[in-house]
Amino acid sequence: GSHSNKHANSWTGKTWPWRVTAGNYDDDDINDVASMAGVNLTEESANILATNSSLVGSVTHSCEDEAFLSFALLQRRMLEIGRRHGVTDFGTDVVKLVSHATQQHLQNLLEKVTQVAQQKNISFKDNDNYDQSSDVRAQLKFFEQLDQLEKQRMEEQEREILLKAAKSRARQEDPEQLRLKQKFKEMQQQELAQMRQREANLTALAAIGPRKKRKIGDFSSSSSGSGTASSASGGASASGSRPTRQRITRVNLRDLLFCLENERFTSRSHFLYKGFLK
């Protein structure tokens, strides 16, 4: 205890060596710092204390505030809506804020529509976590085959009727019988023209010969000794890497209607109803 009191008494009435009081700095030091920073304290004080100074309270924008919509048209539309609710005037800042809000809302809607449209490009065939439950393409193909069979059956029935009319030997034929005979002749000529066209196509294909697909190995071996560029392209072909073609994302009306259906403020709007009628 006596040892601690000895140290306490030794520092009594003395200042700590690391304590700096405010009296150690004078006005000259402050003026030197302000002058080094390029600040004139007298001028700044006069500007702050001036009552009609344009510098006090002024706001400087780094970029121009450009409105997304036409200011005059938007203000007129807002006044038309406001008069129904007893509002007769809108300030300039209010119109600009509504314009920016419209731009932001449109941007959010376009982002959602883009995400919906991009989902159509996703393929789940190679994903083991999904199993195919239905094949719409096969169903449509089946219906097309049914339509073709029905069309073929109707053509055969019509052909039988025309054939009977053509074989009739009546001396006095009515106009309907003559019309059927003429139609049968036209049908025979059309079938003959189609047959000749098929024969011409087969003859042309036989003259050209079968199209031979060039093998990857042959292409790489033939291009190996034809320079650096050819060998590089041959190596790329031999490796089997094909340039990936960027798929185009298209947004249609159905994608937009889907987003509007899930929006809180447009799910029951008259605008959405008009979209379904298109």
C-alpha cells in the first residue's frame, strides 16, 4: 500500500506528458490549416451570415433530372384524374416524381416479363429430376394424322361419285351430271401432273446422287497439313465442339398477360380484360 501511495504523491500537481490541452493551439495554427486547404474563413463567415446569399442552401445536381414521360401530357392527364377527386393543381416536383415512378414500374414489369419468356428456353429433357408426363407434339401429330385420314376418306368418296358419273351412258344428261364429269377430268389431270412432278423429283435426286456426310476424322486429317488456320479449325471439328448459337428470347402477349395476372394492382384491371380479348 505504501508503494502505490509513493507513486501517487510523485505525480501530484503535475500534468500528464501525453495530455494535450486546448490552450496549446492558437488561432495562427488554425488559420494556417485553413489556408493550406484553400478556405478563407472570413469569406465563409460572411457568406453564412448573409441574409440574401444565394450560396447558402443551394443544391447542386451532378446530372440533369430528365423526365421519362412528357411533362405537359403527364400533367394534363394528372389534372384530368385529379379533378374527379377535387384536386385542381399538381406541383412540378409531383409530376416529375410520378414520371420517375412510372419508369421504375415499367422497368420492373419488363424484368418480370423477360424472366417468364426465358423460362420457355429451359429444357428439362436431360434433367434426371424431371419425368415427362405428356408429349404435346406427339398429340398434335396424332390429330394431324386423323385429319389426313378423314380428308383421304372424303376424297375417296368424292372420287367414287365422280367415277360413277363418268361411267354413266345416259343419252340425256342433266347439267349436274355434266359438271361431275368435268370435275372428274380435272381431278385426273391434277393427279397426272402430281405423278409427273414426283417422277421428275426422283430423277433429279438420282442424277445428283446420295449426299455423303463428311466424316470428322477425314476432315481433320485433310486439314492437318494445310496451314495453321486449317489445322486449328480441323482440331476444333475433330474434338466435336460446335459453336453454340445464342437463343433469341421473344416476349409475346401471353407472357405479358401472365405477369399482369399475378400483379396486385392489375390482376382485376380493365386493361387486363382488354388484353384477353385480343
